[in-house]
Amino acid sequence: MQDVQNMHGDTKWFTHDRFGMFIHWGLYALPARHEWVRHNERISNEDYEKYFKHFDPDLYDPGLWADAASNAGMKYFVVTTKHHEGFCLWDTKMTDYKAPNTPYGKDLIRPMVEAFRSKNMRVGFYHSLIDWHHPHFTIDRLHPLRDDPNREELNQGRDIRQYAQYLHAQVRELLTNYGQVDVMWFDFSYPGENGKGKDDWDSENLIAMVRELMPNVILDDRFDLPYGWDIKTPEQYQPREWVKVDGKPVVWEACQTFSGSWGYHRDEESWKSVDQLVQMLIDTVSKGGNLLLNVGPTGRGELDYRALDRLKGIGEWMYRHSRSIYGCTQAPDEFVVPQDCRFTYNPDNKRLYLHIFAWPFEQLHLDGFAGRVEYAQLLNDASEIRWSERKNEGDLLTLHLPVQKPNVTVPVIEIFLK
């Protein structure tokens, strides 16, 4: 076995690009009431079969998806090749439970990979460690049949080791049939009583195989192992600071949704505004992280109109402000962030980007900046921002702003440091 503890993928591009699209798509798009609908409603394989028989995304055009992502400023994507329901979006040889056997009749992954690559976006595959459809996946505390009175009888004859072989074989397919894969995003472990973890997935051997087949691939952290991963993946919350492990900053990625669901949810209404999403992206980069923002396509293969609206709004901001995101990270601690603002910093050209979440009246004070600034401008139009200095007041530098907020979602001042 390879020494997976000391093997890591290539995160240089990842920490430069900062912004990606997550895609959660599967049979759950048809019930359209959360990707965990099987778990939530305790649906058996037999009752879930109607969605398999009626899955026909006839409007699927991955070129339109890639356009929407690229125009929003996203640089990579991660798609659910298989979610917990067990349905596979590609033409796997390991099961008949796959897109080519639905009314749609074709591999959904290959044209998606080709479309996103044509936009110079990197390729990522999400693959569920969980599989509620597989006959050898033992019924546990998250399984749809967890409350079935015949559960013990149903578990007889199930062999999680056989399921692990199936899991590994499918990952091998994904890493040998679609060219370079830049991210493998596995989800998820829940060890403990009546759960599953590293021994069930045979995580060490799984990681070793992935590293052998795709040495530069980036792996997430959900194998139930303290090593072998490249990125930490906080989900549905914004960390207060740069994510650390054993006190040391690590590469990390916030995975977030437009609304409260990952899969298409017709009636879910807690959709974030463009303002919230742009601020979320800025906040993430200001803490040294990436943002992976999720869409849940419909059962006919389209992106939700609300997602398209948000992507368009993010793209309008990114068109003029992306250099405060790409190649940027957390600013050095010596720079004190004003209230209602975030700094990002490009260490290559030593430019500081001041993102203003609440537009002040005419003046914005920067403590400790006197004598350190060469030039300042609004990033959206390169219009000069003048300043004054008061070294006898704690090296205070005061930016003199226009009374009216610029007509952008979040104004950014680009500060050229001496």
C-alpha cells in the first residue's frame, strides 16, 4: 500500500482560482423536495423506482451550465456522479442503476466534462461513500429502512466488504475514463454506533488507489481518517477565521447552497440574495478559503431560474472585481480591517483589496496605514480615491470617498502598497 499519509494533490491552482460550482443532480430532482428525500420519507427501493422509470432530462444542455458558471467567474466544478440514493450519472459497468438505463438513455457526465473543459474550467467529481440502493450496503442509522420492523432480517446476507469493492471499482472507472480529474470529493463518514467509517469504506486502500491513478487530484476530508486529505470542507456555515488543524492553517473550501437544499427543491424559499452571495465569496477569500457554490438542476435538466439569476448577478460583480478574488488570500495580520469591511490580499503584486459591505459617509479610516500607500482607486472603474494622513493619530490614513455608493453590489478599493 502507498504511504497515503505523505501524499498530497496539487492545490496551487485551487488556492488561486478560489471559486467553483457544485452540482447536485440525481433522481431526487423529480420528487423535488430535497436530495435526502429517501432518508426523510423512509422510501424503499421499490417505491423510489418510479423516479428511475421517469428520469428524462430532455432539456439537458451542459454547454448552458458551463456558460452560466464561467460567466459567474467560477473556475472549476464538482458534480455528483452518485449521491446517497445510489443512482449513477455515468455509464458505469458496475450496476444497471444508471442514467443510460433511464428514458434519457445516455451518459450525463461525459458531455458535462467536455462542456466545462471547453470553458477552461477544471473537473471535479463528487462520489457518495453511501449507497442506499446497493444490496450489500447494510442498513444503518441513516438508511431509509432504518425503522423497518424487519431490519435485522433485511441485513442478513448483506456484506459491507462487497459494497466497498463496488465503491472502489466505480471510483476506478471515474478516474480512468474521463481524462484528468482535478478534484475527488467523497461524502461522507459517520462512525460510531450504527454508523459507517473508514473500515467500511476501506478508506486507506481507496485513497491509495486514487493517488496511484491520479497523483495530482485534490481529495476532501470525509474518509474518517486524520490524514490523506488535501482540503477541509466546512458545510453550510462561514468559519470565523482561517480553518486550522492542530493550530496550523490548512487549505479549505466552504461548500454552500443558494437555498436550503442541495438538490432541486421546487418549494424551498430561503434563497440567498446576490448581495449575500457576493459577500460570502469575499468573506471566504478574506479568510484564505475557496467557495464551492451549489446548483440543483431540475428533472428536465435545466438550472433553476433563481440560480441563474444569482449567477448572473455574481458574474456582473466578478467581471469588474475578480482580481480581488483570483490569486488572493487573507491579508497579513498587520492590516487592521475597518468595521463592515473585508480585506483580500494578492501577495504577488502586494495589492490590498478593501471590500466595503456598508458604504460610509465620505470618509473611511484605516489605522496604521500612514506612509504605506502608494495609490488607491475604486476597482470597478479605476477612479482615483484620494486620502489624507495623520501620523500623530496612530498612523491614521483616511480615504475620501464619494457620497454615493458606486453602482456595484460590493464596492472594492484597490490599494497599491509601497
